[in-house]
Amino acid sequence: MLKRTIQLFIVIAGGTVGYLYMPDLLGLWESTPGLLLSPYTGIFIGAIILFLSTFWLVDYIVNFLRWVEETLVKAPVADLMFGSIGLIIGLLVAFLVNIPLQDIQIQLVSQVIPIFLTVILGYLGFQVGFKRRNEFVNLLSASRKDKRKSADDEDADTLLSIRPKILDTSVIIDGRIADICQTKFLEGTVVIPQFVLEELQHIADSSDVLKRNRGRRGLDVLNRMQKELSIQVQIFEGDFEEISEVDSKLVKLAKRLDGILVTNDFNLNKVCEFQSVEVLNINDLANAVKPVVLPGEELTVHVIKDGKEEKQGVAYLDDGTMIVVEEGKNYIGKTIEVLVTSVLQTSAGRMIFAKPKLLEKAL
């Protein structure tokens, strides 16, 4: 349809040019038949000539317009809005500046310079609106906050202070985020970037059974959050074409939206800390709500395997916390009482170090 429309436009443009100039051009030859000097004949000749001469350009024009369309569709709404506002202001300024130039009799000044100014000021207006959109958004937000505060609306101020929560692929596949949202411990809008959805779909279409199941689980979690939970879920349609890594896109998106990144990825957590991006780590939350174990406490554990170091045994609590039992290799397959010696807490999880109570009594 688009290709036919462009071809029709070319034919109309050719016919218009033929109607205006073809009779005068053919009139330069004295032997030209009178029928060819008719403006209506010029319409036909001009349309045919321009159509045939630009036929090879149609595909390039169509591809260019589709590229522009895809770029505009993927661009965030805020970018388009402020870029368009800047473009309109630039064109308005160009129009006002060009009004005095029309009265100048010099052809270069009255005809060429206005076109040049219109293009330059329109471009500058678009660039200023696009590149400084964050400042405009912050200015509008600050203005709204001032108005709300002047009305003593504390509830509205609280809502404005809630930052969006951006989910990454790992936390969606993990699935616990849906349960956390259901308990209403997570406030504000939950943002799902389009590039994260594409990564989930790619994982769900994988030939590897394990990856495919993990991807489908992530998609099921998103459907549950959107349909069954009372939280607001928003899809971010934009993308960062210049960045290939999904983690880097998430960091940049968190900075752009002034949001908080929710993840289970230990390495992404460290990158966000380095770039001053606030992170909510589900593993940290899970570790925080685990029962507190202090050095000197007694536990009853079942040693199931040997540890990395010599003579170590490994056991697990009901919540999955690993217990490293010193001198516990001889107790593999047995249930014993141990004394906690130390606890190591990291974002990757909690590890408890202990030694057999029988060994302590022997000492």
C-alpha cells in the first residue's frame, strides 16, 4: 500500500510539472505539432517521464519510510513528545524570523535564506527538546510537587515519591517476585522492558529443554502479575539500539526513569552499585527473612556430602541454607548435632560454619 501511494504521488508530481512547463519546453521547437503543446498532453507526458525516471527510487523510499516508522514506534513517548515540541518551537521561531526577510528585494535573502533558517532552527529545536527532555520532566515534576505541597496534600507527595521498579530477566524467571507483589511489599509501578520480554521469548523458544521451561515459567509469572495481581504493570516499549547487552540496557533504563532495578543477578547488582543505580535483590530479601542463627547455637543437621576442603561435610537447613561442618566428612549420611561457629552473609546467599557437638565435647 505504501509503495502504491508513493508511486501515485510521483505520477501526480510529474503531471503537475508537465502541466506547468511541458508546453513551454516543447514550444522551443517550431516543428512541434499543436496537439503536443496542450497542457493536458503535458500532464500525461510529465507523469510518464517522472514515473519511469524515478521508478528505481521507489523501493529505497519505501525502505527509508519503514525504517523511520520502526524507529519512531520503538522510541519512548517522552522522547517523541519533547522532540516534537522542540521542533514546533523551532519552526515557529523560523517563521517569525523569516517575516522581515520577505520584504527584502534581494532574491537570495528573500527566498534561499528562509529555507535555510527553517531547516536549521527546526533541527536545533528538535535536538534541544530531545536531549534535554529529562530536565523538562524534572522541572514539571518539581512544579507538580510544589503545587501539591501548597495544598498540603501529603498523600499525593507520597505517591509522587514512589519510584518505578524495573524487573530483569533473572527475577522474572525466579518467580518469587509475583508472591512478593501479592503481599504488597513492593510499591509503585512495575516496569517490564520490551527487550527483557524479547529475551524471555528467545529463552522460551530455545531447543534446550531446561532453558525452554525457564523461559515459559517467566512468561507465566508475567501473565499472573498482569491478570491476577492488583499492581500496575507497565511495558516499556523503547530500546537502546546502540547497546547490545540486556544488563547494560537495564542500567541505562533505570537511570532514565529514575527507577529501582529488581534483580537476582549478583554481577548486575555490583555493576548497579558501581554506577549508583539503586537495586532490590530478591536474594537479599530472602536472606533477611531467614531465621537468625548466632555463633554458639546448636542445630540438628543431616550431613549429605563432603565439602571443598579436606574433612569438611555439607548439610542444609529446611530453607536451603548451606551448613559447612568442619570435621564432618566422617558423618556423611548421618544426622548429628552441631555447634555454630560463624555465619557468612553475602548477596549470593548465607553460609553457616559449624562443628560436630560430639567433637566439641571430646575436646
